[in-house]
Amino acid sequence: MGRRSKLLWGFVLIIGLVSCGEEKGNTESQNAEDPKKQEELKTAENVFEDLSEEGIKKKIIGFISKNEDHFLSDSSFQFFRGKMNHDDVDDWVVAVNELEYAKKKLNESGNMTAIDYGYLGNYNHLFVIDGATGKWNGRPIGSSALRPLEIEIDFINSDQYQLAKIFYRVGTSKFVAIFNSSIPSFQEIFKWEIYNLSDTKNNGQPTAKVIEFEGMPNQKKKILVYEGAFANFSDEALVEDLFGYEPEIKKASLDPLHTFEYQLTEGKYGEIQK
């Protein structure tokens, strides 16, 4: 068995379990957040009174680090601005990465499985904060803490307000998810696997999809899923940097495999049947 196979076959079982539902595209996340931790966040009903970056950091640190140091520093935070509701005031989207805390907790517990999958757990968080009122909502995004969340703000299901596209890693798989991040609602409305570098359905070999958001810049969009192919895939680069390696993916089909539109009555994206 080659070097790559020895390393990647270890990812097969957990990736298969986590990603078995990606073909449904719009189900609730299989990487469910810790209910206790989410409840602790939701019961902290104080609004954000200081809406500067420093004020937001201080408030979030208070939410997350209750009884122990979670090692949050400036580099743990990413800040984004967007029109996340119907008023004219820009709102905040904040991603928080708890890698140092994940290392501490998982090493203390000896959870080698989670460590091997990039410190997998509820250590990446997303907060949406109303720029006018300071009201907020948030949740952990189950993922590998070695890769912070990647965020893009876009008009997706409406031409009146924006949502966040959330890109995250689970072991050697990468997903995109979209949440209805209006306050107080915070529901997943779409999810799909972009690539899987150890796909159980492909004998542990990598597979990929291309996800496109079709529509004008400031209008709601359809979501198209195409078959993908890797360009210049490097086994060596992957083995050297399992969680940092980002493969180049190109579209491998002219027609989409799946087309999704936002279903207002369902409050989520649903597939358009051909």
C-alpha cells in the first residue's frame, strides 16, 4: 500500500459517515452542533451594545470563555459586513476559530480520531449581529478546527438581504453551507460537499463537484451542481499538508447534475426535478 493510501484510507470511515447525506443537498447539517454549548450561547440574551470590532470581540469572548481560557486572540476572529436584514444599516458576520482550545481539550481527552481529522469538533463558530439593534444569533459549525471558516457574503435567496456562504473542512472533505441567518432564525437551508479526497464511493480516491450560484449580483440565485474534475492533483502536496492543500477543480459536465431553487414555503432550497 502506497504512502498516500496508508494516510488517506484512515479518513474513509469518518468522512463516509459525515458526508453520506451530501447528495440530498439541503438537509440539516450532519455535523450537529453541541446542544449544550448552543443553548449557552442562546441564553446569553444581552445585545451587543458596543458594535466596534473590539466591542464585539470582548462580548464573544464572554459568551464562549465562561469558566476557562479558550485562548481567543485577534487572529481567532474574522469580521465581515453585509445587508443581513431589510434595514439600511450594515450588519456584522463574525467567524471565530478555537484551534488552540481544540488542541488543549482533544489532547487532554486523548481523542486521537478527532485530532487526526484536523481537530474535528465544534470549535468554529459563526455569529450574525444586527448593526442597528445589536441583537444577534450564532452557532458552532461542526468542522476541522485546523481550517477556519471561509465566508462569502452574497444575495442568495432574496434580492432584499444577503446571507453568508460558509465553506468548511471535515477531515479531507470540504463543504459549502448556507444558513438563513436572520434574527432570531438560524436554520441551514442548503449544504453540499465540494470535494472528498478519500471518497468511500470511489475506493478512497478523490471526487469533486463544482457549485455555481446563477443569477445577477444583487438578486436571488439558483444553485447549480456540476460534476467536477481535479486539475493537476498532487498526491505529494496533499500528504505534506492534508488540511492546507486546496485542489484546483474544473467543471467536468456541460449540464448541471442538480439544480436548486429557494422554496419560500419550505424556507430552504429544493431541487428542481428535470
